Amino acid sequence: MFEERSIGLAYRPVKHDRFNALARYTRLLDQRGITVDANVANKSKSDVVSGEWSLQLGKKLEWVDKTAYKVKTEDFIDRPSFTGHTLLSIHRLNYHLFSQIDAALEYRLLWQKEAKDQRQGWLTELTWEPISHVRLGVGFNFTDFSDNEFADNNYTVYGWFMRVQGKY
């Protein structure tokens, strides 16, 4: 059984586009059948609160921030349940280089309470907008964790990446 429930709020003014914001709460429930692998949780529940905003600082510079907090509880058949608390924080500057080309620099922080662990680092990206609703990007992630607030990080996302974005 898998279930996802979300509620969100957006601030996107029609007359001016200088500041935009999104907030969302999501609950994920995942209940699996009985398995022979004791390392796999029988049931997990995640509560994620996230917020994103962007601020146009001028004609060429945009500041984008994303923060997410996740509380995940996993129940196992043969051992006690475990609850983890994780914070993801991303700060990004986008700079408009040419008519269709942008460059970005991003700082990321991932903090896990129970492990008393903190990972941080940088990401760079170059994007091209060949048509008005499509953006293609290539970049390098100097961190080893994902920007997906729902991901159970396995810390293998270090390196080169390509991105395709659509907007409406």
C-alpha cells in the first residue's frame, strides 16, 4: 500500500513577477508485504514540510531558496521502530549571461539529527532556453546528496548531471 497526501499554497502575483513563493506539506505512507530482508522497513511514514521562493534582484540576477524538513518513521518486524529528522537547505543564485543562457551557483546543506551528521557543498549549472517553455541544463554537483526532499539519500549523486525543465 502506498499513499501520498499533499496540501500547498502558492504566491504568484499576476501583475509582477519579482517575488514568488510556494509552501507544501506532504505525508507519505508506504506499507510493504512481509519480506525476508530484515533491513527493509515493513512500514514507513514521512511528513515533509517544504518552502521555496525566488526573488528577482535585477534584470540579470535571481536569488532562489528552498528549505525542507522531513520526519520519517520506519517500522521493522524484528526490531524497534526508528524516527529520523532531516533538514535540507538550498541557496541558489541564477545569473542571466546572454539572451538564452544562464549560469547558476548553488550552496546545499543536509543535516540529519539522529546521526549528528551534516553534509554541505556546492553545485554549478549552465542552462540554455532554446524555446520559451523549455530549459536544458548541464552542471556539476560537488555534493553527494539529492535536492529532492522526499529522497532517501544513498549519497551517490556526486558529479556531472543534465537537466530538462518545462514551464507553463
